[in-house]
Amino acid sequence: MNFVSRILLLSRACLVFLLPFFAATLLWCSPAYAQSPQLSSDSSQAEANFQTVKLGGKEQNVFRTTLLAGLCLLALLIALHLWHRRQLAKEKARNQRLEDELALAWQTLNTVPVNIFWYDENFKLAMVNEASCRATGLSRPELLTKNISFFDEDFPTDEEGRKKAWERIKKQGHFSHYGHLCNADGICHPTEEHVSFLSSPVGDHIVIISEDISEQFKQEKKLKKNAAELSKAKDMAETASRLKSEFLSNMSHEIRTPMNAIIGYSEMLTLANLTDREKEYVRTIIKSGKDLIVIINDILDLSKIEAGRLKIQNQSVDTASFFHNISRMFTERAKAKNIDLQIDISPGIPTSVIFDETRLRQIIFNLLGNAISFTDEGGVTLRVEHQAADNNTINLKIAVEDTGIGIAPADQKRLFEPFHKISSVAARNTGSTGLGLPLSQRLVALMGGTMTLKSTSGEGSIFEINLPGIELTTHIPASSNNRSYSRVSFHEGRVMVVDDNKINCQLIKDFFRKTPVTIVSAENGKAALDILADEKPDLILMDLKMPVMDGYEATEKIKNDSELANIPIIAVSASVLDFNDEDSLFDGYLNKPFQIRDLEKEMARFLASQDEVATPNNQDTSDKNAPAPIISKTIAKKLQEILAGYDKKSGNISDASRLGKEVEQLGKTEDHKELTKLGKKLRISADRFKILEVEQLQDELQKYIQV
């Protein structure tokens, strides 16, 4: 019984016992009050009456005091009663609110889609919600007769085992695990169960919240299946990509190798005393061979782009000369079709800028070639515009416009897909492979630009290239486009050709048959290593794909041999996929099929010729008459900061090695192949204590910051 209830009972008891007392007191005191002096008329009894009045006065005082105390007590009791009634009303309202909250809580528990089981200390069900009844197929009264063994057959049935289980759960407080819940029909579903120990005034309970995760299991199973399929598809795609690369590499090797001999010997024939008709035959052979190589190169370039192995090699370019030379190359083709070919270069375009000359020329060649092929009337225009971005860069816009057959909207959507050719009869008669535009678009993207098309069928097309952020340079490269080719006059030298193809070996021997250069050959890397010490060549032309030992392994062994490491090695391969642009293992690179001029130009970097005398032991392999190295202002500034931290005059070989590492890292970070190679050469030379080479390489580094 609470305090308020006790006060209520006390007040009621007081009212019951005190009210009669008050009534008796009033009755007892009333006669004295009636015989007061004012009411008596007999003077003879004055004295007696006076005494009576005196007595009555005392009785009246008692009466009044008793009456006042009774009234106060009665008022107090009435106040307590009223206060109690008010408290009782509040308690009743609070109890009603608690009942409403309890009803809401219970309604919520019955509404949630998870199963909730309350177990007492004997692991007998004390309470369940509606979801539990639905999940088990049993009513609440039926469930409340069950214990935990009904759901878990492995749960301890003996008292000792259950007691230990109770204590363990009480100690843990809360944990989760996976299980299963079976219904009355014996169908079981996987569940995730959260077990908690609950202590309350009504007793201790264990609450198990069981959630059906059947759908989650299905989704996980589906995800695992999809992941397995994706992994399998990924493996298949990677395998297909690898096989495609291997196929293209092998195809390139197998086609380029014989083409090397065809083009090489055809060029040698042009130097012979032939009739005009015979010379025309030879020129046709050379042109056809080069056309075939162009197609192969396009396919391989696309593959290299897809594999992420094609790198942009920026260099300084004479802007006006670059575009005018391209235009001149197509002048005869335009005249042959009786159409106009114009070049419109905006005034004020910077004289010299930095971009990948080879790749941009390849792109414009494709666009101009297509424009002339698809235009029978009117003309073709090469338009070049620029806009200054800041003090060091410009945005370059190149457009090729024609008045040809145009491109239908349906064909425009697929125009940049490999091997797609537009559907018109005129287009089909041009003999295009459908590779030029897809390759050009990807090359533009690699250069950081975009290519767009505007075309109307029957009116013509405009292909527009936008190249932002083209860097400016003050270096103007020497142009060699107008130079006539003449054979290089080499001094005496010894060159080893390492190639498993005897025809290629014989071709190079025939190239230099009437020169002071002696050619020796080896059929693979191992054979070359066996005779290298005896032959002591001044230069090695190393094929990469060979049986027994390939060119990579042979070159590594040579570079690691202190007595042979100074011999320069030019990598020669019929597969352009073999070359890694970041690899500085080799001193030079040459692709098959190569022309005589290409071979002699590469060899002239390392062998003494009429215009240049090589230093002893080939220690200085740089071209003294070569133009200044190409480098952007940003890279030049970074290189200058690196060089400022080193004192060349100190002669400290360790400093030179660290300098080489920093320069090599800068070249890799800035994607500058020549700088990477130079840094690696400096590091290796310093590690091998080649003092003269270190000094020469440091001098070369100085040239970069002087540009």
C-alpha cells in the first residue's frame, strides 16, 4: 500500500470516530448554555444561578475549544480527502497512460516482421509475438507450452547443462549467430538470431530475436553466382585479350619479317642501273609493301591503345612547316582528281609548339586522305586556328573540310567503330579498311583532345580536332623534309646482327657489302654470347623474338658483363608490341621493315662516319650535330631544380648515381622517354665507376635546361 492510500484510510477513520465525539460533546455542553443569566427571571436564585453561570461559562469555553479543534480537524481531514482524490485521479491517468503505452508496445512487437521469443530461467517460453506464431504455424497458447529444446534439439536437456547455458548467456549479455527455424510442417528457414539477457522487476528472461534471412541467402547465392560468372567472363576476356595481343604480335612478326626483305631488296634495286620500266616496277613493289605495312600498323596501333601501351611522344614542331609539308604531300592526289586543296593557317599562330608530330601527322593524313577520296567535285581545305590559353599554352583547332559525298546520319553513329565502312556505293569503291577514323579519334583522345564531325549527305563533311593546352617553346627544330637522301659513309666498324631469320641477316650484309662496315651474325642470343668476346663488335643489332634465348635475356646478360656492357645495342623487332616505351634496356630501337636510311641513321649514332669520328670504346654515343633536346618549360624548370642540388665539379660518383635516379624518376613522372633513358644511363654508369661516361651524360643534362 502506498503513502497516498494510507493517508486516505487514516482520514476516513478519523471522520468515522471523531464525528460521534463531536456530536456528544455538543449535546453535553448545551444545558449549561441554556441556563445562562440572561435566560433566568427568578432573583432569589441569583447566587445559585451565578454559580451555575460560572460553571456554564467554563463549559462554554470547553465547548468552544472542542468545537474549534473539531472543525479544524474536520477541515484538515476534508482537505486530505480532496488532495487524495486528486492524487488518485493523477495516478489513475498515469496508469491508463502506462497501459496505453504497454498496449502500443505489445502492438508494435506483434507488428514487426521478426520473431521474438521470451524464455524464463528454465528456458520455457514465457511470451511470444504474433510473427513467431505465424513463423511456427502454432498458436500462442500452443507455443507457451514449449521450451527451447523444441527449436534446438542440441540444446542441453539436463538441469545442470541449462544452468550453465543460462549463466553463459547472462555473462555475455548479447550476441548474434546464424541458425534455422522450422514450422509445424517441418519446413525450415535460415535465420539470423540475436540473443540478449534481460533483467526486469518481473524477473530475468532471455530474449531471442529471430529474423528470416531466406531472401538474403537467395540474393547472396545469386551474387556469388554472378561474381563467379563475372570472374569467369573476366578471365575469358583477359585470355582473349592476351591471345589477341599474342596473335597480333605473331602476325606482325610473320608479315613484317618477309616484308623487311621485300622492301629492303627493292630499295637496293632502286640504286642499281635499271631501265625506266624496271624502276617503275620496283617503285610499285615498294609502294604496295608500304601500303600493307600501313594497314598492319593501324591494326597494331589500335591494339596498343586498347592495351594502354601506346604513349604520346611530344617534341618541338615548326608549326607552319608541319602543316604546309602535309598539304604538299596531298597536292598531286588532289590535282589527279581535279579538285582544289587549300590550307588556311590563322595569322599569328606560334612558330614552334610541342606535340606528338608523328601521331598528329598520322591523324591529319587519315582525314585528308579520306576527304580527297570521297570528294569528286569542289575541294578540300585544311584549316588551322589557335586561341591563347595563357602565356605558355594555346588551344589548337584543326579542321578538314570537304565538299564530297557527305555521311548519312545512320553511318555517323558508327563511323568511329573499327572496320565500319559507310554504306554508300561511292564509299565502298574507295577501298578503305575502316580503321583510319577509329584510330584517329583514339589518338586525339590520347593527346588530350576531342574529334567531332559535322556532315550532311550529298554536301560534304567537316572533321574538327580540338587540342587544348599545347605548350609553346622557343626551340625551332631543323627541318629535314627537303633534304635528299644519301648513303652514310661509315668508317671501319664491326656490327653483329643477332637474328634467327637468315634472310634478314643476309639483307643487312648486302646493305653494307661495299662499305668498310663488317657484318657478323648469330642465330640467337646464346649463340651471340658464345662469340661476342672473340668478335668484339662496335655495335649489336638485336632481334627480340628468337628461339633458345631471346633478345631481352641476351641484352641483360651483356649489360651485366663489365667487359661487354659498353657495346651499344639496337633492338630490332617485327612486332611493335614488343617495345615498351619505358624500357631503357636498349640504346636504340628499329622496327621491321626498315628502310636503308632508317638503319643507317640509327647506326650512325654509334659508329664513326665521314662526318663524325666515334670516341674510343664507344664511350660517347651521342650525336654532336643533333639538335637541342626537346623539353617543355615545366620539365626544364624541374630538371634545373634537381641539377641545382648537385655539384658536377665535386667528382663524387655517389652524387652522380643519386642524380641519375632523380632524373630517371622525373622522366617517368613526366612521361619523357629520352630523359628517363638518360637518367638510367647516368645511374648505371656511376654505379660502374665509368667516370668519362658520367661526365658526358652530365653535359647532356645541361643541354636540356639550356633549351
